[in-house]
Amino acid sequence: MGPLDGVRVVELGVWVAGPGAGGILADWGADVVKIEPPSGDPARSFASMLGGDLPFNPPFELDNRGKRSVVIDLGTDDGRGLAFRLLEGADVFVTNVRLAGLERAGLGYDAVARRCPGLVYGAITGYGLEGADRDRAAYDIGAFWARSGVAALLTAPGGTPPFQRGGMGDHTVAMSLAAGVCAALAARTRTGEGQFVSTSLLRQGLYTIGFDVNTALRFGVPIGVATRETMGNPVINSYRDRDGRWFWLIGLEGERHWPDLCRAVGRTEWLDDERFASPRGRRKNSAELCALLDEIFATRTRDEWSDVFDRENVWWAPVQDLDEVVDDPQVRASGGFVDVPDEGGTATMVATPVDFSATPWAPRSMPPDPGQHTDEVLAELGVSVDEIEKLRASGVVA
């Protein structure tokens, strides 16, 4: 049933961040009712964006499985009235709609809190609650990736900024909001009161590169952006094997792991070589050392090096492509994938990344069609069949 069994969530989310937070809560057992506009969540268009006439919509499915969908036109008085009736029976409201838009719809925090004082109101914004850009359009590639500094710190000197993969900032901020919502629910057990919980894509980006930002704040200068040829510690760097396949050495403690690497590559004489014997020497001669290691690593395959590394206690990890990730037995053993019930069978999807020993979660269903549960949810609110039909005929619900 999951740790949030019995918790009722209303989600007014679009694209990824808000629905992602609702999706995490749904995986953890909450009953999540997704309010969609008559045109549906725009993330339903991801299938066409992927190209071709695809039968599935994997990005949308990941963030919306296990939910119930109602279609309500919030531009109408009756629609807003239904939304408030949903909120009055809920524990949590999750949204990533821009604050100004929520206020225009009468669903800003102050208005909701007056009618629903016990509600936990969780909001994801692009740039925060204050400031000139509080209502600026963001998406994660704008606020999380570009403006927070993540993209710049992943750009090699003289290079061009790399592209973010879809939803990277959205999914991390979704996890932050889910955690914040759970903390607020815990606080409510003591106080009986709800509260406003917020996070932003910009803040999530800053926290993601917190090592760099905090160093700049404390020292007034940034940590330099290194290339693999200029890494001061060669035991935490990337290398290629004979077939051009990449792997990372992950010896963060240079002095501890340097002797193991020397043994693995058959260069124990480097332990006494004045160029490489000390951390300072390796840093000063990093380009030369990296080139020497490149030559050595190019003599064997990654699988062959794996045997050597494991024997000599060299810490490392392969740089895997998606085919390798999907076939990696450790990914499956770690619980990285989950089987979602799907019309008598199951569909394998990515799992949300938290497990619970005493209250294990499991996905309950594939994502709903738009408005699939409108009648069911409105009936739970006490709306009669005749009323539902009138609302549908007037375009308030679908």
C-alpha cells in the first residue's frame, strides 16, 4: 500500500515537475487526483515529440502512473467550485502552475488556506516566490540548467554548453517537493495545521552544484572547471580502453588509491618517481601522467581492465550507454525498474528512487486517459449523476 496510503492529493500540474512530484506521491501510496484542462496536460504531447505514430508515451507514463484524472475547466465559476470541493477533502495540493495564474484562477495559497486550513499546499516555481522574475517562464533547461550555473560548470574551457537531457531538473525538484510535502504532513500531525511548501528549479540547480556555489560564497573565487587532461588527481578521471569504451576511476582519496593504480597498470616505479610520487607532483605533471595512462589503458578492453582493477582494489565504474544500463544486472538488482500493471500484463518502467522496508510501495496502474475518472471522483464528492451530466453539457467537466 505504500507509506502514504490514505493520503489524498490533488494535483494541478503540467509537463513534468508538478506531475513528477504527484507521481512520486502516487507511487508511495497516495490517492492522487490529477486535474487536467479540457485540452489535457500538455505533456501528453510528448509521444508526438518523440517522432512517428507511437503507441506509448514513456515520459508521460513515468510521471503519471497510478493517478486518477478529472477534466475541469477552471476558467468557469462552476469549475473552480469543483476544484475547491476536491481540495476541501484532500490532504495535499501539488502544483507547478505559475503563481500569477493560480491567483487569477482563485487558487492562490491565501485563498485556498482560508477554506482549507489543514491542507499542505506544495508549489514548484521556476525562480522562487519573490523578485522581479518570480513569474518568468522557466522550464528546467532555463532555471535549473542555464541560469543556476549547472550548464556553465559542465562546459569545458572554450567549449559550447552541453544540452540537458529531458526532465533532469524537473525530476530532481519533484523529489524535493515530495520530501517537503511529507515533512509538512509530519508537522501537521503535531499542529493540526497545513502550510505552504515551495521549491524552485533555480534553487534545485544551486543545490545540485552546491560544492561550487558554496566555495564561491566562502572564498570569493570559483573552483576551476577542469578537463580530463588537467585533472590534478589522475585516480579520479575518465579513460578509454582498447575499443574506445570509456570508464571512470573513482579514487577520490588520491594518496590512498595511488599505489593500487600503480600496481594495476604495472608501473610500481611511479611510487618513487619524483614526478608522480606526491600529490603535488601528480598535480604539476597531470597532463604528462594522463597521457601515459591513456597509452596503457588503450592496450586492453574494459572487461580485461575490470578483472585487473578488482584484483588490485582499484575503484572504478563503466561509462555505460542506455543499452548497457537497461541490461545491467545491478541496475535491476538495485530496484531500478518496476513492473506496472497494464491491461492484464505489465509494463516495465523506471522506479522512483526510494524504498521502504515496512511499507513497501508498488505502482497501481498505468496513467489515466484525460477525464477517465471524472464521474467517479465527482460522485465521491456527492455530485449527482444529473449534475454531472449538466456540468458536462456546459463544458465545465469532461
